Amino acid sequence: PDVGCYIHGLFLEGARWDPAAGQLAESRPKELYTEMAVIWLVPVANRKPPESGSYLCPIYKTLTRAGTLSTTGHSTNYVIAVEIPTDKPEKHWIKRGTALICALDF
């Protein structure tokens, strides 16, 4: 794109992407991981996060969420968090351990 970048190839754990509704949805039975839609990251200076209507979803390199704590206080397996649209409160997805994963095999 002219502004920002696209991210593709991520997998959702603890939820699925509903393309018709354009938001997070409950996982289907026996679905551990689902493909995430393409994410368009657009940088905005001094942007305030929305109070509701999105889940701040962490992205991890591998399924193992643990790692060595770096100087930032985050695991070395942690990449970044992205806002994903939802109609449920953020705590709903936190309880399910919803996260984006870069690689299922390691």
C-alpha cells in the first residue's frame, strides 16, 4: 500500500476471524488454530486506543508463549499487539487466551 504495510500468514488461537462480520468470532468445535485475514497496519502519531469495540491481541513468534524476559519486560517470543475488531468485551478474549501466532511449526 501507499501507507503502512500488510501482514499475512498469521494464525489465530482461541478465536477465529469472521469475514462476513469483519470481527473476531468464537472458534468452531475442534478448531485449535485458524488463519487470520490480512492485517493492514497504518502508523498514526499519538493515536489514542478505542475504549471499546476492539481487542488488543498479542502476536507471538511460536506457540510457546513463554520465553526469556528481555529488557523491555516482555517475553522474547512476543512480537507486538494489534487491535482487532470485536463486539465482545476484551476480557472475553483474554479468558480464552486469544492470540495471533506467526508460526505453528518450530
